[in-house]
Amino acid sequence: PVRTRNTEAALVPARAVPMSGLFRTGGRPRNGKPDNTPPTLPTPRADKDRDGPTYAELAGTTNFYFLRGASHPGDFVNRALEMGHTGIGIADRNSVAGVVRAHSAFEEAEEAFKDAYGPQARLPFQLVVGARLAFADETPDILAYPENREGWGRLCRLLTIGKRRAVKGECLLYEDDLFAHLHDLLFIIMPV
């Protein structure tokens, strides 16, 4: 039986990530010279003062997923900030490789925000990290986001199991593997 932690949680429809709409925003070298342009930071304001609906892309795939994702994880974070999103989810296919660089970009933005608005100011943006689980059986792809440290351990253990049974660079996961590591993870089932 599946146990849920949040009774108000619901699956939301996913949408395709248009890679052509993402632009280079800073951090990585361009033509051998570093581009240190900081992202445009949001201003601190209450949610009720927002100009319209809030938005957070939860199915971001970085260039750590070869031939699928085109943008660097830091670029995703910076661009989401520039566009006024309330957050971004980084979920590469059967991998958590882009997480560290996304988190580094988030920390840089958070420091810049505190420098601009004071040490008590909180960046109105959330970075969520996880993995897009692709299965070897007929199970649809599932985005998995850990709720806590134990969930992070379960996600990493699940990916390790899949990578140990496959050739280098591959990951073989099955539905039963997921059921054995459900707890403390939040899921979004991706449409086929």
C-alpha cells in the first residue's frame, strides 16, 4: 500500500520544456572568458502582491543528461530568477549529476539577494532537486523529489541499484525497485 505524507498533494499535468526559450545567463565561460553577469534578482514582496499567477518549472533537464538537456544547471536557476519564477525543479534522467551546480547558483543568488536587501531577507525562490526515473519495463517516467534527508538517501540508493545492474552509463530500473524505495519521496508521473 502507498502511504502519502501530504493529504493535499496532487499530481499536476507536466508540460514540455522548450529548450529554445532558455538563454545563457552567466557563470560559464564563453569564448574562453568567464561571463560573470549576475541574474536579475526578484524584489522581496508578499505573495499577495504578485502580478499574476506564480510559476515553477518542475521538469527541468540539464546538460548533464547528454543529448536531451541543453542548458547548464546554473543557467536554469539564473534564467528562472530572471523570468520571475517562484522556483525550479532539476530532474535529470536517472541521475542527480546537475544538482551541485544548480545548488551553487542558487546559493550565489541567495547571497546577492541578502547583499541587496539585508541579511534577514529571504530569496522568494525555491530550488527543488531530484531525478527523472526512466524504467526498463512499461512504467511511465516519474519525477522523484525527496522530502527530506532520508528521501534523498532512498533516491540515491534507487539510482545506485539501477546503475549497478546496467552497463556503464546506463540505468536499469523496474517498477518493483520504485515500490521498495517509496517513502519520503514525492512523485510526478509524466505523460507518455
